[in-house]
Amino acid sequence: MKKFFTRIIFRLFYGKINKIISAKDNKDILSKKISFKKKFTYNLFKIPNGRLFSNTTHDTAFIINNCLIKEASFQYRFQKNSKIINGDINDNHVVKHGTPNFIKSIRGSVFSMLSGGAAKNNYWHWIFDTMPKIGILEKSKNNPNYYLVPSLSKKYQIETLSNLKISHKKLLDGEKYKHIVCDSLITVDHPVVFNNNPTKSILNIPIWIIEWHKKKFLRKKYSSKKLPKKIFMNREKDSVLENRRIINNEEVIVFLKKYGFESLSLSNYGFIEQVNIFNNVNFIIGLHGSGFANMVYSKPGTKVIEIQSENTGKLMLNLAKKCKLRYKRIVEKNESSNLSYQNSHVRVNLTKLKKLILSFK
């Protein structure tokens, strides 16, 4: 009941979303095509006096004159088979619930980097869903006054943006700026998702994104004197949820130490330190997780062993191929009845792991 009256009050403040429109049907909205390698093409939309509302999870609405812009807005939904899609525009949060947050007026232009809730606290999605939007923006030669990002709660979020020479004063935290209006609102298509199939699209990260990351974050010369050559990514302290763990993790650490591997918790390192580490290593071992996103900074020929539970998929395999790394994987049985697919705990067979390590020549 409280939510109902809240929505009524905000509707009186800001009005009802009148209708859904196409960007091409509004002469005030500037639309531009941005292409990479003549293969990947994205839309950039520039909306005068644009309004944005986000519930910071699955839905973001781009609005002009109380009309919802179909191409710019998104509403991610889970289907029964756990596949994620961009749902019907009529299901966008604002159509039924309006914009139940006080609006913040911003003078100047704002570039929205929102890409769904996953990028708020997941390193992989920040690296591949959010950051490449800046690459698209750069090619459009737009220079916004502000950048609206999914979150600024993680150190790596602030550090990546700082390394791109974006002033902290220009950053708007999407968890605080849920409802805004500005002189010019800019947004671009999702960098990775094509054909409305995120589950499939992430298996094929566009090569321009990998090259963009290398260009932006490998531009400095780093000292490699004290950096390890072989690492084991230890997720025990880094996992957000109580899932996807190696049951015999300590045993694995002791075993790998005999082969010269150093156990690292990536959360102990800043973003540029991680870039440095992965650019220096020649052998990476770890349980399936977002830390493997750092493979984009590794040198071609780097050896990789991914530890997986059953039905985890080929996400890391495909990224390793794109980065020209030498990849192998060890698949173990699911060891937790209440967790499935990639989230299940596993017990690593050390004999199998040894054979895999020694199989690299």
C-alpha cells in the first residue's frame, strides 16, 4: 500500500509515461552509428533535455517529453532456462510503476554507462559491459561533462576511470543518481550483447574490446623484477557469495607451491597492479571466476588452466583464444546439491591437475 501511494505521488510530480517512441521518429534525438573493424556497429543516442530513470538492477529508462525511448532503454529479464534477454519495452519498470524517485537536475551533458545490475559489483561485467562504452564514446568524439556509472563502491571502478584521465568530479554514482534530467543525455548500445542474447554474446567478446583494453592500460612500462611468473588465483577471500569454492583449496595451494605457483587473492591488489601481474605471468591457474577477465592483459602464449564445475561453459576458453593464450581446463563433479552449474563447489583431483600442468610443453 505504501509503495502504491508513493507511485501516485511521484506521478503527480513528474507525470505519467505517455507512450513508447522510436528514436528515429523524434527529430530532436541525434542518432549516430559507431563502427569498429567494419564488423561491430553500435548506436549512439544524444537526447536533448533527456531524463533517465534506473532501478539500478535490470531496468533503465531513457525519456524525452515523458515518452520512453525504445532503442536506448533496456529491461533485462530471466527466461525459464536461465537465459537473460532484453525484454519487451512494455515491461520496462517506468511503464507500470512510473519514476518513483526524486529527480536530480544536472547542468551539462551526461554519458550513461549503465548496463544492468551486474556491473555494480562484478569485475568481469565492469571490464566488458561498462568500460568499453568509453571506447565507443571516444570514437564518436563526444566529450561529456559527466559520466553516470553503475556504481563507485569498488576501488577498481574508481581506479580504472582515473587511469583513463576522467576526473572524479565528473563521476555520478548510479546507485545515488537513479533519476536525473540534464541538458544532453548520451548513451550507446551494449558493447558485447548482440541479437538480444547476452548468454551467447558474452562467449564472443569483440576483438576491438580486447585491443582497446591493452591500448589503454598497457601503455605504461612496469617493472617485472618482483612479480610472480606462475600464479594461482585464490578465490577464498574474494567470492561475493557462498558459492563456487574449491573444497580442498588449501591442499591445492600447497600442491601448486611445489611447482612454483604463488597463491594470490586479487582483492589484495589494485587494478593497475593486477594488470601488471597478468602482463608478467607465464602460467595462470584458477577456479572459474571474474578474475580471468585479466587475461586480456596477458602476453600471447601465456599458459592457462581453468578449474570448472560441470556445465560451466566455454566463456574463458573463448576469451583465451581471442587473446592467443594456451588454454586447458579441468572439469570436476558438482560437490554441492543446492548449487548448480558454474556456482557449485568442486574438489580438485591433484593427479589430474599434475598431468595437465606437465602436459604443457
